[in-house]
Amino acid sequence: MTVGRITPQIIRFAIPLILGNFFQLTYNAADSIIVGRFVGTNALAAVGAAGPIMNIVIFMIVGICLGMSVLMSEFYGAGDYPKLKREISTSFISGGIFTLTIIILGILLSRPILLLMNTPAEIIDDATHYLQIIIFGLIFTFTYNIYASALRSMGNSKTPLYFLITSSILNVIMDLIFVVIFKMGVIGAAVATVIAEAISAFLCIFYVWIRIPILKFKRSEFVFDRSLLRSTVNYSSVAAMQQICLYVGKLLIQGAVNPLGVHSIAAFNAVNRIDDFVLAPEQSIANSSTTFLAINRGAGKTERMRKGFISSFKIELTYSIVLMLGIFFGSYWLTYLFVGNEGENVIVSGVSYLKTMAFFYFLPAITNVLQGFFRGIGKLRVTLNSTFFQIAARVIAAYFLAPRFGLSGIAFACLVGWIVMLGYEIPVFMKHWKKR
């Protein structure tokens, strides 16, 4: 990434990330689609009610690994391989301990948190069981993401994708077996997800051990480097806090949706999955920009960093325009995918939300590429602050607008949040851009 044409490199690196995000999202989307169509609206609502809490803990771990990967990319770009290995081993040990703590707390607190969210009584048991099983599998989520982050920091975004595709296909197959054939309901969907995540984690471990000498550790090399821990915690905690902030906001927004009733919860679950698929490529382009900038920062190539950011910005805007058209005209069939013929009220609410959101998707394209820039230059605190402002504005707007406009009010709350986010990010970006 330090030589050659920039735009093709960013696109080639981003495509496996985009596909990887799509397949990652199929874990929960498959649960929602299969449970919604073969078990019923209540089961779909239970998965939806558990979704925000599940996303908080999962993406907190993803955020930790993302923060670690910025340091890994910088050391790799500088050619300091011994320091890279110490960073990976320190990240694995500290992140593993943190993940085990989250698993214990998450299993114990699942039901109380769902009750605080005003989860309807008819779905509380299913939502609790689904959430506890998913949290139990977080150890596999962490293992996969730390190995995938190490590979991506070295410019290899394809290998983690292959393993993710394999496990995603297996997840769909096991969903069908456990939910449709064995009639295990939401519990079967959760078990299928955990097994699939375990497979992707073990495939990563096996591949690295066999094929990547630089990531193959001798026992003496697997160390806990206290001198690197401070930097690792600083980067990872900020990235994790950003993810927590984002998904705590979504959790609070779920609290604004729950009083609207089971049909609205089911519709919001469906459109949330669609939102995730829509926004994943924007986030992947931003993450590829982060890696590109961090590697070239380590190599001391400032001019190449500038050109890389401009290329990423053009790619983001092009994607968002195509996206807006597809979502607006395909909103009915996208919602129908999740609920089938028996959820007309759900479909109407979902279509209303998506047609409104279609006009707003270019805003997160801009915010994502700016966040990729800040991460790439090591200014993760800016990304945390901007996410906090965005979520705070969105939550306040959601509680004001949802009772009046239903799910369309939630879409307008997103608009408010993104405008506030850009209002903070753009001046800070201009300041750092001029310095470079």
C-alpha cells in the first residue's frame, strides 16, 4: 500500500471487507429472516429486542480489535516486525481477559436490561435466552476478530473473508436445521450463530499457524508487553467506547420503539437489518482508508495519505448515490424478505421508514470517510466525540418524533444525528487537513 496506484488499491482492499461485513451481518439477518418466517412475529420481535444489547457487546469487542489494528498497521508499515508481534500478543492477552469478563456480566444482566428497555412480557423469555447464548459465544467473536485484524493490518483482507463466507453458509444451514426441522425457535437460531462463529475463529487460527510465519508465535514470543499496553488500551478503549456509544444509542432508540407495539418492534428489527447491510460498505470503505493511511503514516508518506483520503471520499459518495436509488425503489421487497405474507402492518411501517431513510444515506457516507481519516492519523478521540454527539442528538430526537410519526420519526432522528455529527467533524477535519 505504500507504492502504486491508490484508488485501485483501496477498492481491492475494501471489497473483501465489504463482502466480509455482508456475511458477518448474515449471522443475525439469517436468524431474523428464518425466525420471522417460520416461527412468527413474536419470535422476530424477540430477536429484534435482543439485537441492540447483542450489538453493544459484539461491536465493543470489534471496536477493541479495530483500535489494536491501527497500531498493528503502523508497526507493519514501519517494518518493525518484533514490535508488531509483541503488540499482537499483548492485545490477545488483554482483550481475552476483557472478553471473559463481559461474558460473565452479560449472561447475568441480560434479563434485567431487557426489562429496563420495556420489552413486552410476551417476548421477554425468548429474548433473554437468545441474548444469553449469543453472549456466551463472544469468546469466538473476539478470537476471529483479533486474528482478522492482524491479517488486515498487513494488507490481507481476503483470507478472513473466506473463513467468514464458510461459517456464514454453515450458519444458514444450521438455522434451517435447528429452527425449521428441530423446532427449537429462537434458541436454535442462537446456537447456530455461536457454532458458526466458533468455526470461523478456528479456521483463522489454523490458517495463521500454517501459512503466516510472522504471526506464528513461539512460546517465548507470546508475551505481555507493559510498555505497549498503555498505547493499546488508549487506542482500543477509545474505539470500543465509540462502538458502545453507538449501540447504547441504538438500545435507547429501541426503548423509544418498544411502546409502539409488537408490530413496530418487528418492523424496526427488519429495517435495522437492512440499514446494517446498507451502511456496511460505507464503513468498510472507511476502514480500508484507515488501514491505508496508518500504513503510509508508519512509512512516513504524507502526500500519499492525502491522495488516499481523496480517493476514499470519491468512492464513498459514488456508492451512496447508487444506494439511495436502490433502497427507495426496493423498499417493499426488502421488508417483505423478513416478514413474508403474514405481516402487512409490519411491511407498511418498514417501507415508510426505508423510503424516508433513502434520502439520508449520503450523510453517513461523509461521516464514515471522515472517521476513517481520524483513525488513520491516530486521532481516535475525535471519532469518539463525534459519535457521542451524533447519538445523543438522535436519541433525543427519537423520543420526541417516534410517538408522533412512528418509524418515520426514527428515520428523521437519524437525520438530526448525522447533521450534528458533521457539524462537529468538519471544523476539526479542516484543522488537521491544513496541518498535513
